[in-house]
Amino acid sequence: MTPTLTVLLCLGLSVGSRTQVQAGTLPKPTIWAEPGSVVPWEAPVTIWCQGSLKAQEYFLYKERHSGTWNRQPALELKDKAKFSITHMTDVYAGQYHCYYRSTTAWSNPSDPLELVVTGMHSKPSLSVLPSPIVPSGGNVTLQCVSWTGFHRFVLMKEGQRQLFWTRNSQQAPSMGFWALFPVGPVIPSLMWTFRCYGYYSNTPQQWSLPSDPLELLISGVLGKPSLRIQQSPVVTSGQNLTLQCLSDVSYDRFALSKEGARDLLHRHGRQSQAGLSGADFTLGPVRPFHRGRYTCYGGHNLSSQWSASSGPLDILVAGQFPYMPSLRVQPGPTVAPGENVTLLCQSLSSVDIFLLSKEGAANPPLRLRSKYSSGLYQAEFSMSPVTSAHRGTYRCYGSFNTSPYLLSHPSVPVKILVSGSSGHHGPPPTISSPTAAPAQGPSWYLYILIGASVAFILMLCLLILLLVRQQHRGKCRKSRDADPEPKDRGLQDSSGPAATTQEETLYAAVQDTWPEEGVELDHRKNTQDEEPQGDMYAQAAASDTPPDVTYAQLNHLTLRQKTSASSPSQSGEPSAEPSVYAALAIH
């Protein structure tokens, strides 16, 4: 307090008594404070009192204080005076009146001026419901919240005139103390920036620190931008995510709004060579709280006027529920253009909504409500007619109505192939109404049966190939049997008796000229030695030998040589006959 104010406090009683006797004969003055009546701690402030040109002296009176607080002589124009406070503290906080006197009379006191000091307590927080983006002419509700037990909250609108509203606080266990302030209708011609304070009822001029400023953005005045994503809107935790807000209007700044969020993300606009303006909003690495619906806006500097809202973009975070649905394609993964295909998403766990996402597509996933049938929750995504645009890899997810932006783990991907098409253009997939029962497609055991049939066909082809090869080898033996010197067809000597026995070949000569006498088999021995190293001939008859299978070469040439005496050929030479292999069952 200055020495002048201290002296006036001591002498104020007599002056105040004189004022009460002679007051009321002159019009009351006007009182105000610069830069405002709400003054931060230790900041300077000036109180002005403006009266009449007849004024000789001005007086400042503080309520609940005995006597006059201060007095100043009139300035050169004599119609006003100023009272300066160099460092604002709680001592100067309170309600003030001012009056003046002329040479013959005193004025009535001015209206009260409430001088408030801020910074006495911790600051509250200010938010807006439902969003800080307000359409022109719309209404919103501002919420001031603090964990400090303030009795009242004050909402102040910044500008040339400081307007404020006061509300009693309410208490809630989950959010402390709070108060709601309805605001509106908002118009684009004004700035709409607010702060809020809290105070106790026993010290109404000692407020808390101010909350962070909150600016209402008035949308719908300018052309709307578009909000895009370069990847699928279905993301997983830890993944990087960037949203782009673009416009053909040259905006200086852009704002990204999330539904239900208190704050906006602001970015400076950039201009592209194509004449577009835009901004990138990087949200990664993704966490579950990034889920939700986003919109963006464009605006100009030093203006509360913003564009209309872009179209909404939903960001879905997958892998937040433990179950994983299954996905099947009916009738099959390969379809022709113009046909119909159905993707059936199923889950054993309870699911409210199924979503179908195409890999690499920036479009939002398709949604269908689940139906419970045969112990499964399921949904059918029908695409008709199929075009080349439907080809790709698909996954399905499950979600709940209570948290629509959180998804389950993805299903195993399935791939749709569109046969007979080379382009990638076509109408987007369309969803038909799900039927009461799922479409009937091939079951798993049918796929196994088909696979077994294919394996059987392959084995049969291999067997035929082996038979053809064996027949080819038989023809080679026939050419050797046609040699005029049959003695050269004997087996070569082996290295030992065991080898000789294993290499021994049985030949049967069939006498087809006397079929009633059976088949004769003779042993032909080598003329050089008596050991059986050549062709073996024997007579085949019914016997009691074990039912073994023996492969024998039936040599018609030998048969004809043995019967040449009774039926000689005209040429005198044995004719070439084919060799036949057969399985003989020896009984």
C-alpha cells in the first residue's frame, strides 16, 4: 500500500461523514478498471472515475472498510480521475464506489466495481459438451471441473468486455466439484474464447488461477475439407497412424476433432503445387484410446470462423477381445464375374456385430448384426454381382454394441479370386440382407474326399505308366527271341552256386498243336557241362506244390522246334513268335 493510501485511510472517517451529509446533489459518476476488473496476482491495475466538469476532487471508497480509500484531484479536463494500484494483492480485492465534489456539492456514489485478484488457488479445467466445434447459431455447454472444494465457479468470456457468469458448484465422486454453463447461440462475428475460475464463498474476490483457454470454433461458414487415411481404418496397437485433412480452399490452419474429446489437435496448413491445402495428424503408435470417430476442419488465422465438418472417419482398434471368429467363402474362393459369393463369419463367443475388412482398402469395413443359429453367432456378407473389384484378401472381426470401435482378433484371411478378369475396376461390394439360415456350402469332409480321389487318380496313372513300360521291355525280349542262334540266349555263368540259383529263369514252351496233352516243360542242359546254367524246360502238370506265383516266359519257338518232325514248316526255318509273360499258379 502506498503512503498516500495509508494517510487517507486514517483520515477517511471525517471525510466519509462529510460525504453523507452533502451527497446526492450532483449526478453519480462512472467507475471502471483497466485493463480489467479481474487482475492476476502482483499485476498493476488502474481504477477510473468519471464525473462532471464541475468536479474539483474525486474519492474512491471500498466497501467493508472504514472511510475513504483514496482521493485524487480532477485532471485537466476535470471530468475524471484515476487511482493506480501497482501490485495487486488480496488486500486490494473487494467492491469499490467512487464519487466527486464540486465547490458547492457532492455527487451520488457510482455503481459498485468488483476488483478481483486471481492466482490464489489451483486452476480448474474447462471443457465443452459435446464438442468445441459449434455450428453457426448452435448452443453448447461448458463444464468447469476441479478437485478443490470450491463453492462457486465463474465462467469468463474474453474480449473487449469481460463477461462472466457464476454458478454454484456440484459434487460428484468421479469428477470432484463441477458446474455447467450453457452458452449460445453462437454467431460468427464474435470471438468465443473462455476461461473458468473457482472461489470460496467467504472470499468471493479471491479467485483461483484461470483454466486453460477454450475457443469455440464456429463451423459451417466455409467450404468443408476431406479427412483421409492412407491405410485401412482397422489398426492394431503399436501401429503408426496418420490422418490427412485436405481442402481445395487455402486454409491457414486445420483442426482435428474426436467425438467426445475435450481438446482439438491443431496444425498449420501447407499448400501443395496442385492448389490444395492440408495438414497431417500423426496419432501413432496406436493405443486403445485412439479409437473413435474423427472429423477435421479448416480455418483462417485470427478468426473464429471455420469450415464445415469433413465427413466422419472411424478408427477401429483390433485385437482387444480374446476370441477370433472364422471366415468361409461360399460357394468357393474362385468365382466368375457376375456370379454371387457369400462370406460367412462365425464365432462361438457372443458377438453383437461382425465387420468384414478388405486388405489394403481405405474404405470403412462392412458391418452386419450377428444372428445366433445352431450354437454359433454368425453373419453373411453377400457380394453380388461379383466384379474384379471384389478380388482380394478379406478378414472378419467381432465387436460389441457397448464399445463399437474395439474389435476382436482378426479371422484367418481368405482370398477371393475372380476368374476371367484382368482389370481392377468395378462397383464396390454390396451387402444383401442376411438370410434366416446360412447358405449350404461344401463341408470339410467333402474336401477330404475330393483330395483322396485326386490321390487315387494319380496312383492309377502311375500304375498305367509302369505297365506300359513293362510292355515295352517285353517287345525288346521278343526281338532277342527272334535270333536264329538260340544257344546264345543262355544265361551267363554266375560267380557261385547261390547266384546261379537266383538268376535261373523258367521258360515254359506251350504246345498249342496238342492242347489236349497239356503243356510240356523240358530241361535243357548245357552241352559243355552238366550244371543247369541255361534255359530250364519242364512239363507242367497238376501237383500238390504250395500255391506260389511264378513268372515264366512262354517261348513258342521251342515248341515248334520240338514238333518239327511231325509238322515241319515249308521254309525249314522256325518262325519268330512273340514272348508272353504270365503268372502261373502252381498247385
